[in-house]
Amino acid sequence: LIIYVDDFKLSGPAQNIDAGWALLRTKLDIGPEGPLAMFLGCNQRRETVTMHGGILANVVIYDMESFLEQCVERYLEVAPKGTKMREAKTPFLHDEGKHGPSRDPTNTKGSRCVWCDYVTPDIDPDAGSPVGGDGAPSKLGEVISTSDSPGEVISLGDDEVRGQLADAAASVLMKILYAARMARFDLLRPVQGLAKWCTKWKKRHDDELYRLVCYIHTTKGKKLIGWVADGMDDIQ
């Protein structure tokens, strides 16, 4: 028996189910039972399908399409006006691997290790620090504002500009995370990867979240399906 707030889900031998509900009603005032259906925002149903070789399998389908549509709607509520969903077959943007000098050694001047090919970039001490005063990375060649030059305007690249959705991203990601934990395990990695940036949200994270939501919109009909088709003698 699983109980979550006011949702009950009972499983057991078919001949004992009615007795189980009757036992619960001796202590609780609960409504009439019914077939497997909506439970914790996920529409669950049982079916019997014929597998390869003519084997009958009991199948449980976890369908969160309606909840995923709510995730997309929530994103559109906070996204810039006029945002349109596009087809996306993967939840990730293409990564060129050029977010730092050490990840792009072909275009970096510096000392190269003869063993692992790692390049230690040459940093001009007069070109500014590779890390800003608040710990945020900045591009080489930029002048970081210090107490000696207060109020100096710094032009940052897109990777360091605060994202438009910085204040709203968490509400979208946490809603998606619920669906990911329940029935869409393919969403776990991208949503957790973005969730860790909620307090340091940049423009590139806006783009990554848009791609993730487009992927959800494209694949909202995908369902988690589990089955058992083995004979009892084959189960250990």
C-alpha cells in the first residue's frame, strides 16, 4: 500500500484486494476504489500485450503527457513574449568545448605538457585577472573593476551576461524535475545540470533551458513502460 496525502495505491493478490480496502475503511473514511489511474500527477494504467514469441506480458504504462504540457506552459509564462517551441530531438545544445582556454588548446598560446597535451595558458599580468573579484570568470584582456577604478563599465561576453530567466528558472526546473523523477528519467541529467546554476544564471543557461523545454514539447508523448513476462519458475 502506498499513501501520499490523499492518494492511495493498493497492490496484492486479486482475491485479497476487496478485503484490503474493507480493512482500511474500518479506520479511515475514504472514497470508493477504482482502477489504476492518476496518481501523483502521473496517469498510470495496466494493459496486457503479446510479446515476441506469443508471450503475454502484464504492462504498466506511466503517462505524464498532460503534466509535461503544464511544464511547457509554465516556461512560456516566464519566457520572453512571442517565444515559440521548436522541434528538438535531444535536450542538450551542441557544445563546441571552447568555454575556456584549457578546453581549446589548438588556439591557445602557452606551455604544452609533452605527456597529456594539456596547455597552461600564458596570462599577461597587465591584461586583467582571469577570474573576477566575485569569483566569476572573465575573458582575458578585460580590465576588472577594482577599488582603484570604481564604477568602470566592463563589457562581458554572452557567457557572463545575467540571463533573462534568472529569477524564474527555478520554478520551471523544479516542475520539470518532478516529471523527471516520476516517469521521464531521460530528463534527469539536463534538469539537474541546469538546476545547479540557479544562483549564477547566465545568458547561455537561457538557451539551454529553451532547448530542454523544446525537447519536452517534442517528446511529451513518450511514456515509461515496464512489464513482467517471465514464468514464476524463471524468477529468482
